[in-house]
Amino acid sequence: MNELQAPDIEWVALSPSLIVFGAAIVGVLIEAFLPRRQRYYAEVAVSALALAGAFAAVIGLAASGHATDESQIAGMGALAVDGPALFLQGVIALVGLVSVALFAERRLEPAVHGARVDSFAAAPAAVPGGPAEQEAVKAGRTTTEIFPLLLFAVGGMLLFVAANDLLVLFIALEVLSLPLYLLCALARRRRLLSQEAAVKYFLLGAFASAFLLFGVALLYGYAGTVSYAGIADVVAGEPGAIDPGLAGTMGNDALLLIGGALLVMGLLFKVGAVPFHMWTPDVYQGAPTPVTGFMAAATKVAAFGALLRLLYVVLPGLSWDWEPVLWGVTIASMVGGAVIAITQTDVKRLLAYSSIAHAGFILAGVVSLSEDGVSSVLFYLGAYSLVTLGAFAVVTLVRDSGGEATHLSKWAGLGRRSPLLASVFALFLLAFAGIPLTSGFAGKFAVFRAAADSGAMGLVVVGVLASAIAAFFYVRVIVLMFFSEPKPDGPSVVIPSPLTSSVIGLAAVATVVLGVAPQYFLDLAGQAGVFVR
């Protein structure tokens, strides 16, 4: 009788994800057993330490060669530990760590009965404006469950970029998505708008997950396996790739094409590319701004990581089929995001359409089908995520009696009321526009050069034109801040704690450093640009 063999798990190689998930479980236990007044400090400490530990683990793995020569398939074939996975896991862990500071900020809202409160609902399960919520607000309660939810979302993203198996890809997608649906509904102000955003995100996200899962089923029907390498071998027609017992039902090209299309659709939804972008402006506007910043930065990194691995490892043999489709999606995203952003009057919606345009710019690197394309996308994602976090951190500080003043008309004259903050926000907008000496220029130059080298010159031309259109509305906001008279009843700029100040400072420094001296980071992304197969 054969003995049951225990699975051989590479614990060290999987340590970044394990640290984050372990801390998330500790966070749940803190919520269950610690007194309410002690939870905030415990949750912030556990979250910050876990994400710093995960970031250190990623650096340790990269330094020991796992990003280059020691790349491996770990977890019984379920996860890849290679350059792109570690680079993106490092970016996600860093974004999560910086987001903890935004989540923990307690100096922006007015104190309630002497107790400092954050941007999240006092009683999320209560009816907005009802007696239960009013009682919770009077008591100065805060929702510290946001920190374990943040950790679970980050853990799902760490798995998502490393998934080497379609089932793990789907499970990671759900693990990262469900906490985000909840976090979007937790705004302290404008509760109904926040809950509406969460419902829209949940319903459209459920549709996208269904598409992705149906695609997984069809690809399994085509290849008889959910392993990335196994599917790639069947697509390439490798000898012995098809199981003789299933040869009669496998190898149906219709299953491959439809399944691949559904998988890519599910990932393009998370990326926020046209025509799968409809959720983006409403969710960005309605969610609590710290959540919007985290989601705009980290979700895009995770989704592009998964999309890169799917297209470059599983479906490179189908490039003739998916490349023309992605050309159309790329052009529509660049042009659609830039043009519609011009009409926006809310700063969060403007940044949402800006993110759609940036999804198109990043897709130009994805379509290039080269190592330079992968490394340029990695660099762009790292640079873009920090600029995005900084921009949304600035939005949290501009307030009036109703909370955050996100209508653009209220930002008139902000440069005269608060020159330093307006200058930093102008820096972020110039980076989004791709102005030289900012990280945005270095990122756009890298992806456009990779696209041009691969023969996609048409995408580069459209990308440059879309960038010119986008520059118009970024500069319009800068002109509004510095060359308009401030209104007497205009908003004020709240003085934040060192938490938010450090986020804005870090983002500003990264924007300048990655723009002035990007070569080291471009080389780092270049070394990390090879997938293990």
C-alpha cells in the first residue's frame, strides 16, 4: 500500500505572502479579543510590521538570486517565484505599507467628544443616518477592521502576480477583490454614495469574475490542465503534451480562443481598460479617498502582473489572435480616458479617467511582446503607483464643512492659500502628463520605446497624441490652482499628522528621483523582466 506523500512546500520562497496572510489572521484575532480602545494601535503596528517584513522578504529573495538564476516554480507548481513576480510583489508591499499610513490618519476629521476619528464609518453595518450610526458617531468609535481587510487584499495581490495555475489565479482574484468591495462602502462622509460605489463595484466585479472563471473552465477543457506550462505546451503543440486518454476531446481551438478571450476580459476589468472601465469613475469617487488611492495604485499593479504572465507564459502562441484585439483596447483606453477626463468637474473622477488613459499607456508596453516591454511595464507600474498614492493623499487634505472638497471649482486659488501643497499636487499632475524630469516621463518613454522597437509605431503615435490631450486637463487644474482668485468661502487645507505628510513627501521624492535619475531602476526592472516557464 502506497503511503500518502506530504506536499513539498518552499516556505522561504513563499514568505512574502505567508507573512501578510499571517498578520491578517492576527488582525482578525485582535478585533475579536482586544478591547476597543487598544485595537487601533495594535492593528496599525501589526499591519506596518507585516508589510515591512513582506517587503524585506521580497528584497531578500531577489538578493539571493530568485529574480534571476534561482527562479523557480513553488507551491507544487501553483506559484512562480521569478523576476516579474518579485518586482511586482515588492511594489505591492510598498504600496500597502504606505497605504497603512493613509488608513491610520486621524487628524483630518473633527474630533468627536475629544476622540480623534478617521475617514471610515463609525458603524458600517448601521443604516446611514440612523440611530445606531448616530450613537456610534457620538461615542467616537472607529472601524479598525479596515487593517485586516487591507492585509487580506494585499495578500491576494501578492498571490495574483505570482499565480502559475488558473485556479490559484481565480482564488487570488477573489481574495483581493472581496476586501476591496467592503472597504469601498466604509466612507464616514457621504455614506450613501460610498455604498452605491461598493454595490456597483461588487456587481460588475462579480460579472468579471464569472467571465474569468468560465474562461478557466474552457481552457481546462482545451488543455486538460490548469497549469500555465501545461496549457502553453498544448498551445505550442509539444509532443506528449496531450493526454492520450483525453485526445478525443482536447485541442479544440474554439475552446482555446473563447477561453483565452474570457480570461483576458476578466483581467482587463481589473486594469480598468476601455470598454471594461465603467466601474472606475463611480467607485473612485464614492470610496473613501485612502481606499481609492490604495486601489488605484495596487490593483492596477496586481492586474497587469497577472495579465503579463498570462499573455507571455500561457498564450504566446496565440499572439497573432490577441495582439490585434489588445491594439484596439489600448487605443480606446488612451484616447477615451484622455478625452472624457477633459469634461470632468470632480478631482477624483478626473483622476479615475486619468487612470484609464494610463492603463492604455501601460498596455502599449504589454503589446510589444518583448523583454523590454515587460521591464518597461514593471518600471511604469512602480512609478505610477507612488504618484497615484501621493495625488490621492493630497485630495484628502482639501476640505470644507462637508468633508473633502473634490469639486474642481473649490480648488480655485489653492496655490495662494497653500503654496506648498498646491506645488506638490502640480508635480504629481505633471508626472501624470509625462513632463520631462518626472517619473511619468521616464515611464512613458520606456513603454513607447519598447512598443516602437517591436514595430507598434501606430500605438506610439496615438499614445503621444493622447498624452498631449491629457496634458491639457492636468495643466488646466494647475492654472486653476495658481492663477485663479480664491473664493472667500473656499475650502481650507487641513494640517495632517506625520503619517499623511510622510506619504506625500515619499511620493514627491520618488517622482523626482525616478524622473531625474531613472537608470538604476530601469536596469532593476530589466533584470527582473524574464518569466520562469
